Amino acid sequence: MKENVGVDPFGGVGATLSSSSDVGAPTNKDRKMQFVEKLVLYLRNPNLRENTFLELSKK
């Protein structure tokens, strides 16, 4: 999975990922899981970690 360094990682929070295999709209639980997975990826990247912690502290 490619990560964009220098891009606001929270700009698309809550957005759904679509693919040809998606039948319907994702449930709220699916969106939360996507959000958590994205956070884990951002926390693993040293260039994105500080901003990720900052955003998490606001919630």
C-alpha cells in the first residue's frame, strides 16, 4: 500500500473506499475499521506519526 508523505492523512477520514466488489454502502462499523487501519499505517510511518498523534489527541 502506498502512503503519501506530506499529505494530511485525515483529509479523507470517513470516506468510503470503493471497488468493483462493493455491493452496497459500507456500514458504520466498516468505516470505523477503515479509519483504524489507516491510523495504524500512519502511526508506523515516522513522517506521519506526529500529525496522527495530534489528530488523535483532538478526539
